[in-house]
Amino acid sequence: MDRLHLNDFDRTAWNLVAMTLSLDNLRTAATRRDRRTEALFTALLRLPGYLSEWGMSKPARETARRLCDFFDSEIDRHRNEQEARLFPAFLASVQDGGIAVMRDRIATLTAEHRALEHAWKKLRPRLAAVGFGRLVRLSMDETARFATLYRNHVAGEHGQLFAATFGAEHPSTDTPSK
């Protein structure tokens, strides 16, 4: 029985089709995740004002715990998914002339991942204290700094990577920087 032999062109074409399908799935999932993340940012930004007005209520504690749970896993998931799967796929998809530009973009986004991790490590203890009902000052400025850093990072990813690969018509490239 003869085995199917793919020439280099067929193998390359098949890899590009598989990569496109994989990237399309990642892009769709990222758009859904971005909507959920934005709702959680709204809660994060409202929490300091809520605490000032209403104190350490059960909804405030639950919200703080939910935010900790989400960002504890989301920041790791975001970084791991992109650095292990998405960035290599983007590198594989560019033509030889664009590889240096794509490497620079990926290096910038990787550095932003580390900055996000650092910002979360600074904010998390205060948010966790709220979750445990401990009196702590959670400032609007520190929550806004984290939210702005994260939002700008996601907008940059969409503008630099998704738009470059998929075109600006995709909804994931419409995320505004806040």
C-alpha cells in the first residue's frame, strides 16, 4: 500500500491552513475573553468608591475575591497562551522580510507581560485583604493604573498583532485603549 507523500509546497500549504484555523479560534476566544475582562475591570474600578461609601460589605468582599481569582489565573493564562502558542504562530506566518519587525513586536509584548505581572503583584495583596474583610485602603489610582496598563496592552496586541495578521476588520482589533 502506497503512503501519501506530501511535497514541501503541500506541507507548507497544509500548515498555513491549520495555523489559520488555530489563530481564528484563538482570535474568537480572545474577543469573548476581552468582553468578560472589561466587565471585571469595571468592577475593579468601582470597588474603591464602593468601599468608601458602603464599607466592607459582603458584595465588596465577594467582588474582591472574584477579581483575585480571575486575574490570578488570567494573567498566567494570557502570558502562557501567547508566548507558547500565539507568538510562535505569528512568527511562522510572516514572510522573511517581516520577521525582524514581528520579533520586535513580540519582544515588546513579552516585556509588557512582565510589567502586568509586576503590577498585579503590587495590587493583589490589597485586593485580597478586601476579600478577607480586612480594612485596607484600596485607591482608585492603583486600580486605575492596573486597568490602564492591562487595557493598553490588550489594545496594543490587537493593533500590532491581530490587525497585522488578520486585518483591521476583525472585531478584536476594535478594542479601544482606555
